[in-house]
Amino acid sequence: MTCGATLLNSPAVPDKTSYRDAGVNIDAQDEALREVRRIARDTFTPDVVSDIGLFGGLFRANFGEMQSPILVSSTDGVGTKLRVAQAMKIHDTVGYDLVCHCVNDILVQGARPLFFLDYYATGRLRPSVMTDVIRGMARACKENGCALIGGETAEMPGFYGDDDYDIAGFIVGVVDGPQVIDGKAVREGDVLIGLPSAGLHTNGYSLARRIFFERLGYDYQSIVPGIGKIGEALLQPHISYLKPLMPLVERRAIHAMAHITGGGLTDNIPRVLPESLDAKIKLGSWPVPPLFTFLFDKGGVDRDEMLRVFNMGIGMVLMVSPDRVDAVAKHFTQIGQRYFFVGNITKGSRRVVYDAPPAGFASWIE
């Protein structure tokens, strides 16, 4: 076959096409980014050197009197909590969640946040939705002294549904070398102190949604006694523990910390335990919020699964030397931070061991 024949048999070529025809609206993206720049600038700290929109964010490495500054970084998302936000048409809370989650992840190593970047991907860019998400991020950044210095927006038609979006966050913080918290200081006899969560935070949503909406047939507007409107209960924000804990970090009053995220108490506490020690958790030593009680009672989930999927009302666990416990408790009392003594460190093999009440798990969770 000759080249001429190939051209004669080719399908007709349209006169013109564009990126918008393929589903990507650059004008809508520019509109959204103008508002994002305004929102982000409000989070800038004195060490931010660049404006939003450059190829990279610039941040001055000014670490004051630190002897040996160490950068600490982390990245995360908020999982299928996004489905709740989309169904409720409330989008700023998941942006807030994302920042707080990342702040806690570096806090457990003693780090204070410096700057944050986001990734926002969607099927069809809705400028008002995107700016709501970023507005939530900015609010959390300001509360945590963290600058939102850049990010990425991706419109991906054919990959995401038109109203779907996904977000991820990237954080960088700093800790002085002598104040790094890595779990090596944990000792037998250390006391475990738990700080309460505000609900599921950002984990366990696939199981919770399955129980509420598939197994029980509720919708997001359904009201459950003791819980309230399901959609609102599931959108309770992820707490940042930076403000109550940083003074204790600076005083070196904590041997280790565990952020209770995916994996619950069962999988997260061992991440900061030495190989020869266990964390013995006393079930019944803190009140379990009604949301978790309901999921256990109505969801057909066994004890071990509950403790591994959900935070069960504890968002952060501290490991504190017995001789510092009174000082830590006094600090929390002075600032109005609730806390619970939830167990202690014992000899073992880097596991969490649960000490259930005599009546068993069901009576404890009720």
C-alpha cells in the first residue's frame, strides 16, 4: 500500500479541538488559583521568600538558636472521609483535617511545622469547592504556625468523576537534634497518657460508611441518638496536638509519642517501642465516644478489629517517665487539656497488650 492510499483512507480530521474539549478548563483553574493565592498568603510566616505560583516554594532556613537542626517531613491524605465531605457538600473540614494529621505525624518526633504543600486532583474543577478545601488548609496552617507555600492542581477528566476530588498534603518541620523523640528513651514502668480524639479523625471511614449506609441503610442526614446527624458526626475535625504538647517537648518531658491513625492503638504504639517492651493498655480507663459504641454494637465488628481500625476515642498516646507524670498532668490541667492514664510500659516484644475489665470488652465499650 502506498503512502497516498493510506492518506486517502484515513478518517476525517476535525477542523479544531482544544484542551477544554478534552475536559480540562484552564480558565477555571486560573480563577481558582487567584483565590488560592490570596488565601495562602495569609498563612505566610517571615521565612517565606516566594509567592504562590512559582515552580517551587522558597523558605528561608532560619532555625534560630538550634544547635543541630534536623528537618522532619511527612505526607498523607484523608482517605474516604472525602466521600462524606462530598455528600454533605462541606469541603473546608477535610482541608483542615489534612494539615492537622500531617502536623501530628511530625510532632511525635518533636518537630515544629515550617511549611506545607498540597495536591488537589479532580475530574472537573469546581473553583468554589477547591477554594473551600484550601481555605480549610489555610485555617489549620495558621493555627499551627505553618506556611502554605505551594501545591499542585490537577484536572483529570476520565480518571475521576466530575464531582470527585482527592487531596494529599506534604509537610516539613524542624527539630533540634538533642530534642528528637524516637522512642529510644522509653523504659519499663513508663506511664501511658492518652489525649482524646474528636471522632474518627481521618481513619476507618470505609468500614464506618459500610456499617452506616450499606448494613444499616442510614443516610448522611439520619439522626442517631447520642451521635446526632451522621454526616456531621463523621466530619468532626482531626485535632492537632501541637499546642498542648510542644511545651512538653521543649522541656523533654516525654519519652515517646504515638499518633493514633490507621492501625489504631494496636499498630501505632509499637512503632515507637523498643524491641524488648510492650505497651499494656487498660481498657476502661477512658470513656469511649458514642460513635464507636454504636459501630461496635450495630456493626458486627469484633474487639480486635475495632481496636485496630479505629482510634476508639484516643488520638495521641504519650510515654512518660513516672517522675515526670505529675508535671505533665499539671501542665494539662493548667491549659484545660483532657487526658487519661491508659496503661504502662512492661517487658515484652514490641506489642500492645490489652487488659480488659473482668466483664469483658462489650461492657467496657458500653
